[in-house]
Amino acid sequence: MKNYVLFIDKINRVIEYLLLIFMIILVAAVTLQILSRLPFLNFKTSMLEEISRFMMISVAYFSGSLMVRGKKWKLTCVDAVPELLHGISKKIIVEVAQILSLMFLLIVLSACNRFVSLGMMQTAPGTGLPMWIVYMIIPASVVLMLLNWFAASFERWGMVK
């Protein structure tokens, strides 16, 4: 299990660098959109608008996959009930919540098949990018969420030191 967790740590490190690149592209695209409003700069911004939207979606989903683990990145959650409880009842509530989140991720992943297949027939008008590539962000991030969910569970259960 330790090797699995170390492997997930390496994947998360790559995702962090990928998020940095996405944020740089997002900021550059938005800055160019703002500059294009100047009277002496006249160029189309529809492509920049799509690029910034795709980067924002990527950042949101991939950063969410990092937050599932909660090692370096913390996911905001309501933990009023577990904080009121102690001992075994607290552990039961936490595990039930984790099982419900696992079920949710599996449902989202199963629904992504239909969503991505819809994108096979569409292209983005500004960039000409096939929409299935953009739609693949969701299942890819859900798979990363699942991988991080298992790593967090192994750590929580004391299987990794």
C-alpha cells in the first residue's frame, strides 16, 4: 500500500504542475481579452474566450481531485456532526460519509460515458477543438479523485505509515 500512496503522490505532483500551466494559460488568455478591448488592438477574442473557459474548467476539476486526499490540499467540508461525536461513533460517521462520496464518484464516472460520447459529434466554434477532449476533463478528474480517495482511505485506516 505504501508504494500505491507514493505513486499517487507522484501523480498529484504532476497534476500540480499541470494546474500551474493551466493557470498561466488562463491568466494570459484573460489578459489578452482585456487588451483586445483597446481601440488600437483589433482582434477576435472568441478563441481566447473558449481557451480561458476550458482552462478554468480544467483547473476546477483537477484541483478538486487533489483536494480529495487532504494531505497538502484541504477540502472544505461540514464536519459539525463528527466533531460532536467521539470514539467509534465518530469513525462510523466518517466512514459512512466516505462511502457516500465513493458512491457519488462512481455514479458521476458512469454518467460520463454518455456525456463524452455526446462530445464526439461537436466541435468548439472558436478553437475548432473536438468537444470530447474538453468533456474528458470530467472523467479524468473523477478517476484521479477515486485514486486519491483510496490513498486517503489507506492512510486513514492505518495501512500506510
